[in-house]
Amino acid sequence: MTLEIQNISKKYRGNSYALKDFSITIEKGILGLLGPNGAGKSTLLKMIATIHKPTNGIICLNKNNILKDANYMRKQLGFLPQDFGVYPNLNAYEFLNYMAAMKGIGGSNLKPRITQLLEGLNLIHAAHKPLGSYSGGMKQRIGIAQVLLNSPKIVIFDEPTVGLDPEERVRFRNLISDLANDCIVILSSHIVSDIDTIADQVAIMKNGSLISYGDQEQIIHIIKDKVFETTIEKDALLEFKHQHIVVSTSQKNGKLSVRYITDHPQESAIKKEANLEDAYLYLTNTH
């Protein structure tokens, strides 16, 4: 299975672009789509999901142009948008049965499938309660359940871990890892920790453009010898940030321990092993 995105742009009034000349080829597995807010991630995902059309360019799934044949994509798609909403008066079974009908899913296997998803997402205990009584994290999980109803071959999650607690995030990542053997999973986030443990490939976006794409090792290699740690006085942090890209800080014996990215480290700085978060901050700050 191959998803090809060729030179797509999305232009709005005033000659502003949400995406500009964006190209990527996605194979089976998990693609982590990273970028700051406003990078164009949601616009891209909605075009893949055939909700929006690009101003220019082509999107093909297995050589089929989905801009001309949207149903070819929709039959194989599961999509959880960032602004997913529920029907507050329905319970989980009623809502998922309704969503199944909307997707054209039925038959004797539907009820066991719904039960399996509710159990896997730790919602079975609340399955008969109205969705309006669910917490934000529970609503997000019912959204994930509706995505998976039709065993899709293309699965898109736009900021799926918003509202999830740490235990739920781990459960979600495990669920996504299980999916990846059989389909394309696109997981969009501005939180690197949602991506780095499970993504086979990573695409980093900024201002509607693709600034880096590859496996994690390839992307991290860009800053292989640029990550350091040093200790500074607290009142020196602002000036330090003007000179270097600061990844994180922590207090240590009344001073600040700073992890930072630079080509010109201090003599006392200790070189550290680079990770995906370092690379992400470096790329989004230098492009």
C-alpha cells in the first residue's frame, strides 16, 4: 500500500498558503507527523481524508487519484480529527452502532467488534453511560474506537493524545503499534514523545512545508555532534537563549542545568547523545 502526495498546495484568500508544494510518499507503517501549531498538519490530513481539496497537486492511493475518486479512499479510511465531537445523549454502544451504519458496516460481527474495541480502549465499564458524562480523555478514546470500526487500511490521527493521561497515552501507543503491521498510520502531533517511541518514519513540517523526512536515525544524525549540557546562573538564561537553542532546563544546586544545541559549545559543556526532540527543535528553529 502506497500513498503518494505530489506537489500539493492549499491557497487561501490574500495569497496565504496553508501548504505549499508539499510532496511525500508514505508506505505501510507508522508515520509521525511533527510540527508546531500552524504548520499545516491538519490541512494536510483533511486533504488526505478527502474533506478538503488542494488548490494544486495530486494525491494517489495505490496509483488511484483520490481527488477524482474520493470513495476509493473513504472506504479504506479511519480518521480522528482534532475537533472530534460526540452525541452526548447516546451511550458508547449506541454511538458506535450509529457510526458503523454511517460507514456502511453491519452484520453479525459488528457487536463483537464494538465490544473488542471498548475493552481494548478501557471503556467497557462505561459502555452504557451517556457520552455527555464522559471525561475529555474518555471522549477521545471513543473517537479512536470509531476510527477502527471498519478495520481501515489508512488510519489518520490528528493530535489524538490531547486529554489523555499518561496511562492512556501508553495504551494508545500500544494500540497504534498493533495496527501498523497491516496499514498506513499517520499520527500528527506537536508533542515529540507521542511520536518517538512508535514511528517508523518521521516527517517534520513548518509553515506549510516539509523540512525533513526519514527514519528517526536519519533525522537525529543531523545534530549528532551539536547537543550539549552545561550549568549556568539563573539570571544568565535569557542571554543564553539568544545565543543557543535551549532544549530543556532543570535546577541543580542553585543553578540551571541546560541542555542545548550549538555549533560552538562552552569549554565546560558535556556532549550528550542527540534524540528526536533535539532534532525537532533544531530543525524548526533553523528553517
